[in-house]
Amino acid sequence: MAIEIERKFLVQGDTWRSLAIEVLDYRQGYISRGKGCTVRVRRAGDRAYLTIKGATIGIARSEFEYEIPVADVEIMLSTLCDRPLIEKKRYRIPIDDLIWEVDEFLGENQGLILAEVELQQAEQSIPLPDWIGQEVSDDPRYFNANLVTHPFTHWSDTHSTKTKGQPLPIEVTGP
């Protein structure tokens, strides 16, 4: 079984931009977002994927990802996925033996910038770059699947990460 072990952080400042070795446009949608399982389709640049993820336990979850034809993903994004779609630019940043992925969200989630890093084991210690802010790995409000139902631009300015406060509590689903 494929396991994804990932930590997720808010990003501060702009210094990370100059470190990126690759930038891709992403469009993704969710076909199913239930308790314990999500089914997602994604276009990443000129490639497309179908991904099934299990429930998150700590910072780990099962993940199965398959490349699919771009024409198929475009039809699925147009006809099968919940709205709004998740749109973002993904920046890949190598630091030491890790690849950090910084997602700059667009559309309904514009203003949100998250960094994530995949690990070999949950207890793995990692040095944090100076542009890494608060860890949100265990906060389901930042799961892409939940940003469909509760887009970042709809969070209250007085209670969101756009200011110094915390985001409003919201009902969340799935991994």
C-alpha cells in the first residue's frame, strides 16, 4: 500500500520564490469527499492524474495515484467535480535531501500560500526554512478537499490567517 507522510505549513514572506526550480499550474477537483476517503482528479501542467486518498492518521494516509489522459481529466473537471475547483501554482523547492512544494492558491482560495514536504517516516526531523510559518498539518481546514466547501476567500478577515487571528472553525470532511 502507498503511504503519504506529509507536513503542511503556512508560508511567510516571498524569499522562497527565488528558490523554485519548477513552477506548474494545477487545476484539481473532487469527485468524492466522504469520511475516510477522497477521490480527486488533477491536471498538473501537461499531465493528469486520478488520486484516491484514505483517512489521515496523524500526518500519514494511504494514497494511490494513477496517470490518466489529459482529455479525460478535462471532461471530469468540467462534469464530475464539486465546485469551486482548486486552482494553484505549485513551486518545487529543493532543500538538502527534501523537495518542498509551495502552493500559491488562485481563484476562490486566492491569498492562501501553503508549503508541504513529504517525509519517509512520521517522526523524521527536518530543518525548517526561514520562510516557513505556522504548522497546519493537523488542521483539516487547510486540506484541499475542504477548501472546496470553505474557500479561503470566504473566511472572515477578522478571524483568518489573513490577519494575526485564527481561521473560523468550520465543519470539515474527509482527508
